[in-house]
Amino acid sequence: MSYRVRPARAEDLDAVEGFTQGTFDWGDYVAESFMAWLEDPRGRVLVAVDGTDAPVGLARVVLMSDIEAWMHAARVHPDRRRGGVGSLLNRAGCDFARERGALIARLLIESWNEPARNQVEKLGYHETGHWVSATKALAMEPTTNGGRRVSGEERLTPARRTEVDLAWMTWDVGDLALTGRQLFPVGWTFRRMTRRDLDDAVGAARLYQCPSGWVVGAIDAEGTFNIPWVQTTDLDADRLVKAVIDLADGQRAESVWALLPAADWLTESLTKYGFSLRPSSIWSLSL
């Protein structure tokens, strides 16, 4: 059967919801994000349709910068899988990005997903970075030492704007920038990090510092303390992880979630202090 790709329309929502609602055990986020994605000028939602113009697959491409595209939310109707629909959507997304000046496309695949890894490799993608999603639930009962897990001098405190240069330069030449290919997660999408990201974090009171390093983080409405960036070293990682737990606990967070480069010494520290880890890889394609 042949398929074609076109931009998604609002009236496609019911069909998309129908073939995505069972993607994961808990459902899927695609249908609830669909309408907002259609309004986002940075990207394009694409659907693959059959001869009756009925959607059988979906993917989104979003421009993360003038030269970087992010590919995600690839879904194919269970009855139409292994028929080339996913590859067709990916190529169309790359065409969209290329026509708008993007020089590179990236996507994220969890390490267990061998079929997806094989598919993107055939499309010309290369594995270029290893990341880990780290989650830890926090006990809500008061802890020892007045609710603190670390001593006062080890605690993370809000950083001043004057500290941004040092944080940036230390990260830029460090192991974590190398392991993460200098990328910065925005939710579950990635782009090249810039110094402005730290300036913005300071302005929003989301950049913290302590003797063992720096952390960008904030608590969300669901009570999770989210961390997209840290800078530390193999010698200081244990201390920083303990300081992160202390900071989140002090803000009465129910859990901590971090998306970080999978340097061995950092994942060892996260595991040591009770984080559950889900490894993923970033794959890149030159456009």
C-alpha cells in the first residue's frame, strides 16, 4: 500500500487519538499536545495518510535554532507498522527542516528500543550522545539535622549573575559538555546550549551553586524538582547529588527528575543515592 505525507489538520485529531492512545501503559501525550503543536510556528506536525486521506502515522519536527531541527512524536497505526510509514515521515520532516535552513536533525531513542535504533540508522542517523533520565521519589517526613541532609556550607544556594561566566567556562571544557555533545534539554527536546541559557536561569532564580558545582532546576506544579543541567566533576559528583536531594527536599518536592549526560561517574553517583535511571541516546543526521 502506498502512502503520502501532508501537514496535519485539526480534523485529524480523532484519528490520531485513536492510534496513539495505547502507545504506552499509561497512554500517550500526543493527542493532548496535538492542537498546541499545530499552532506552534517553530515546527510542523506531519501525518502519513492512505488512499482515503485517513491518517495512519504522525511525526513532529520543530526548529530548535536557526540550524537545528528536532524530530519526535513519531507514531504509526499498529496495523500499518513495518510498511515504511515511519521512514516516510522522517524524510518529510527532514525536508521541511532543510528547506528552512536547518543543517542538522536530531532525535532521542531509549536504549532498549532496538527497532527504532535500526530504523534511524538505515536513514543515515549516527548515535552521537548518551543521556540518562534520572528519577528519585522523596520522603515527605522531616529528615535529620533539622530537615537538612547536608551541612550548611555544602548546600545549593541561588547563584549571582556574576557567577555565570565561571559556571559556563567550567562546563564548556568539562566532561559533561563532552559527553552530552554540548546539548541542552528543553523538556524532552534538545539543542546546542548557549551562555544565555545560564543568564536566563539566573534571571528566573533557577541557577544554584555550591562548592561542588552548579545546578539549573525548579519545582513544577506537580511537585517534581526538574533539572536539565548540572556542572560538576567526578571528584565532586557525590557531594552535588546529595546537595540536589537536599535542595529539592527543602522545597518540599515530592520527587526529583533530571535529564543529564550519561558520564559513568555521574550515573554511579545518581545510582548510589537512589535514583532510577533510564538510558537513552541522541541520534544526529546532517542535512
